[in-house]
Amino acid sequence: MSDWIPRVVALDIDGTLLKWVDGQTEDYETITAPVHDAVHRALDAGAHVVLSSGRSPHGMTRIADLLGLPREGTDRLWIVASNGAVVFRYPPIEVVHEETFDAAPAVAAVLEHHPRALVAVEERGVGGYRVNRVFPEGEISGEQIITEVDDIVGEPVSRVIIRDPEATADDFIELAARLGLHGTDYVVGWTAWMDLSPVGVSKASGLEHVCRELGLGAADVLAIGDGRNDIEMLRWAGRGVAMGQSVDAVKEAADFVTDSVVDEGAAVEMSRWFPAPGA
């Protein structure tokens, strides 16, 4: 890959661009100078920067703004949201691709084993979430509208969040493997947090849609991420890079492991391809 240069830089947000801290607040959403500068060097070199996250669309636009994306006079930004189920342009938010599914059977199966779990679905178009109970502060963005579970998943949705503050990530991994969750894909986060999505939908499928629009392919993509929901993206990309603090399953899916988020691993990796002047 000595003469390879990324033409698309796909960036996860939480744990990649942003440093994860317990009891996060709004102050958590801070872009450091090394990350900001590396992103703009990529743009200067003609690369497309695509944010790719499990967040809802409304939870991602602030990060684009903090990064100064898109730059004035350039095309609108491509963003992959909801773990690939939603692809949109910004600004303003214009959804150009969305995958939905019937989540009710999978949600019922999980709640049978975790009856006190929290359930959330994004309120598309307005931000916020419909929830069966309020989530811990800082875990989801926007207004939380208390709604019965049957109504939350009463129609096709692009993603469902299930969260059990009393359980662990390993509990959810074991449960998902045991249930099979037929007709649904899932990913478990750092905690007992499960994202349910349509089968075959991932950050990789969302990025594939973006690349088709750009006339590019997986071989052109540098992807950086840290979570289990990044595994498909890291395997798919021409170069998949795991953050240093990632769990082993994520590192094993990657072509390379960079420094941790606290050591600016995303900036370190981008600087390999888009070095600072004089570096």
C-alpha cells in the first residue's frame, strides 16, 4: 500500500473522535486540535470525510459543526447514521437512504429476559426519542417522550436501542447469541447497550451507498473506529483501523491498531496519510 492514499476517510465519533468519559456531559463533545487539523488536511488533499456512527442524525450534526464540516463553498457533507440504517446530507439534514424493519419480535424477546430494560426509537425528522422510560442523563440526545413499548415498535423503524443499566455488555452478548434474533441484526456496545437494526445493515452498507454516489469503492476507504458496531466497516474498508482502547474483537477485524483515543489515535492514523507541513 506504499502508493495508496485514502480517497474517503470514514470516522466513527464516540471513542474515536471524542474521548469517552463516565458520566459524560455536553463538555464531552469536544474536538481536539490534532483531530480537527488532521481532518482538514485530509480535505485539503481532496479526500471525502464521512462521519459514520451509531448515533441518530440529530446527534451527529453538532459534531460536524465542531469539525467545521462542510467547509464554506464545498458540497454538503455525507453522513452515515444509526449504524448504517440512515444516510443523509448536511446541512440541512436531507435523508437520502433509509432502511427500516419490524423490530417488535426482537424487542419482545429481549424484554422477556430483561423486563426492566429501557427501549428507545428516534423520532425521525424532529430529533429526540420515544422511550418506555427515561434513559440515564447524557446517553441519548434530545427530548425523551414516554411511550408504551408496543407503540414504540408498532411500525417499521430504522434502529432500536435497548439498554439495561443493571446488566453488563457480556450479558447482552450472551443473550443475543442465545436468542438468535431472527430477521434482525444487532450490535452490543461497551455497556449493556444493544442496537437492533435491519438484517444486512451496518456502517459498511451505509458507506457502500455513499461510495457508489461518489464513484468510489471500498478499496478507496480508510475507516477508523473503536466499537463492535465498527467491525463490519473495518473489515470492508481498504484500510480498517481500530483505536487502541478497542476490545479484542474489534482489533482482530482491523488491518491496523492505532493509538488510543486519549492519545489522539485517529489523528495519528490520519497523519500517516495526510502529514502536517514539515512533518
